[in-house]
Amino acid sequence: MKSPKIGLSTTTVFASLMAAKVFWILSKHRFILFIESLTHNGLHREADILLVGHGGLFQLMLPLLLTNFVDSVARLHGIGHTEYVLAEQRHNGLVCLQWGTFRFDR
């Protein structure tokens, strides 16, 4: 039995991959700017910021901003339902104190 032909040309596949890459770059840029605007605005006052969102978004984007964090920890530990990420603004940027059930040394 022959496999059905999908009918996608190499050009179509390449264009789709490039569009996905552009979307990822723009999304990453927007998220980083959003978080930076929150942290810079709150830098000179004692304020806590609570973000509620999809764990998948935070799992992809927060490792880009947390100075003591590598994304392999995010992949290994994930973020479960109702779990949270706790970060603190320090002189060297955002530092992760807790990622779900995984706690970092303070």
C-alpha cells in the first residue's frame, strides 16, 4: 500500500518554518519587553508583581530572563497545575527563587 502524498512543496515547508521562526522571535521580544517594563517600573519601590498565565508560556519565556536559570531545569521540572515561579529583582536582574516545587538556594 502506497503512502498518501501530502502535496507540500519544499518552498511551502520552508516558508512555514520561516514564519514560525519569525513568530517565535516576535513573541519572545514582546514578552521580554513586557516583563522588563514591569520590573523597571517597580525597581525603585517595594512592590510585588503577580502574573497569572499559561505554564507553557512561562516555561518557554522565563528562562530567557532569569539570570540564575537554565532552560533544562524548566524542561526537567516543568510547571504543574497551580504551581508558581518565584523570582526576585536584584542588582544583576531577575533571580529565580522557586520553580514549581524546585527551590533554589538563596
